[in-house]
Amino acid sequence: RRSVPRYWGLTLETYPEAQELPPLCRATLLSLVYNRGNRLGGDDRRKEMQEIRACLQRGDLAAVAGQLRAMKRHWPGNDGLMGRRDREAELWERGLAGI
């Protein structure tokens, strides 16, 4: 009751286009912000999150899954975090496909 509304608000601050996305895509971005935060600026570790915002702004929704998978570079050898990004990318793709 507390975390989801809080992080959904942060998600919308970061990715305002999320409001218009299919439910599974919204859930994907919520998961991303919940796990990585909503900060976009700073170092190279935020590159993919910045690119997701650019993808959303230009309407290139299919490219978001690739950016989610590209984040795995930050956690080489950490199967848990790498798997999370893969599952988020799959969820995104399912959302776009209307599944």
C-alpha cells in the first residue's frame, strides 16, 4: 500500500509516458525504478535508463527491451540481477504484444 504508490510516482516523474503504456510495460518500468531508483544523471551506470527515456519520448517502444538487457553489463557474474533484467525485458515484450 505504500511502496507501489511511492515508486509509481517516481516512475512517472522519470518516465511520464509510462501512464499511456500497456499494463505489463508499466509494471516493467515500475520494477526498474523500484530496483534501480529514478536517477538518470551522473555516471555511465545510468546510460540505459537515460536511453529508455529517449526511446519512450520518440515512441520507439520495441527498443526498450534491448536497453533493459544491456543493463546486465553492470553485474557480470551476478545471475540474480542479470536474470531480473532479462525477466523485465521479457515482461516488456509481452506487454507490447498484448499478452
